[in-house]
Amino acid sequence: MSNPTKYLFQAGIIVSLFYFLSSCSDEGKVIATVGDSELTENEAFVLMEHMGYDHNNKSEYKAFVKQWCENEVFKQELKENHPEQWELVRLR
């Protein structure tokens, strides 16, 4: 292998490794944020599948994200205003 070919081959391996490692550490695009809570696209897909939603259906996807946001707001309000009840919800 000639020097230029060798360097191109090494550069290709390094770039491939970089993309592989960055894709492994990336949890996905954040699609919703409420306070400190974030919902990533990957988490939404898993939760939707578990709950029987079809993540390819746009209306179900929007409804799920809206429901997630409302639940997060409720949990944060409960945590701030009623810490004793929050502990019960958190432990469930």
C-alpha cells in the first residue's frame, strides 16, 4: 500500500470509529423538555410501543408527546407543592 493510500485508509478508519462512537453515546434528538426532564425520540418510541401507540402515526405521536408534557408538568407541580405525595408518586 502506498503512503497516500495508507493515510486515506487510516483516516477512513478514524472517521468511521468517530461516527460509531458518537452514535453509540447519542440517545437521540430531544423532542420535548419540561423543566429538567427531557424526552428523546428514542425514549418516545420505546414508551409509545410499550403503551400500544404507533410512532409512525403522526396524530398518535403528537398525542403521546402532549400527554408526556402534561404528565411532567403535573409531576413537577406535585413535587413543588406537595412533597409528601410526590414521594409516593416517585416510589411507584
